[in-house]
Amino acid sequence: MAEAKTQKTTVSVTAFLDGVADPARQADCRRVATMMKKVTGEKPTMWGASIVGFGTYRYQYESGKTGDWPITGFSPRKQELTLYIMPGFERYASLLEQLGKHRHGKSCLYIKRLSDIDFDVLTELVTESVAAMESKRVRA
């Protein structure tokens, strides 16, 4: 069975964040990284070329395919800051209502800039998400 394309790397997170061209996006990324480190108790690690992840959990699809993925993380995409909320959003409707300007997919939260949202609500969302993922945690 093929390995997942996005794997943990040894690339420096600091160097990656230093390379974010937009100073406002770079500042937002550093703030999110600090918050996620505090919430998870984990150091940030690069996953692939553009994801900053915290912690690791093992997933398994019905097909039997398994892999590792960060418990939470983010990526400074060109248009939006993407945050990975791994349990999805079904249980977080009230927090999403309070969050501010955002959109989301199955497990991705998209924010243009942190000034558009309530950072305390974001912190609570990440905290609850991480707690939900604890049972799936793999120390790697």
C-alpha cells in the first residue's frame, strides 16, 4: 500500500515561517503556532512542504490504509490561513457562530486574517479539537 504523500520532515519551522512573504500573514502564523504549542504541549514540526503540525495521531481508513497526521496544525496558504481541526466541525457549531469571519470544509478552517476572528474562540476550538483527538494520539 502506498504511503501518504504528506509526511513529517526535518525542515525548520522557524525557517519556513521566516519565508512567509506577507508580514501580516507571518505574524498571524507565529501567533497561531504559539497558541497551538501551548494547547498541545508539543513542538511544531513541518509536514510536507507547507504544513506546521503539532502532535501525531494514527488514522485508519475502512480500506485498512493507515498513516500518521498532526493532531492539529496550520498552513499559510496564499489566500487564507488554513487550520486543521481533525475531528471536523459537527460538534463545534456554537463556537463557529462566535468565531467571526471564516469558512470551513470537513476538517479545514479557513481564515483570511486573525483580526477577522475572536482569537479566544479560536483557542477554545483548537483546545476542544485536541482533547477530542487525544485518544488517537501516537507519540512519534
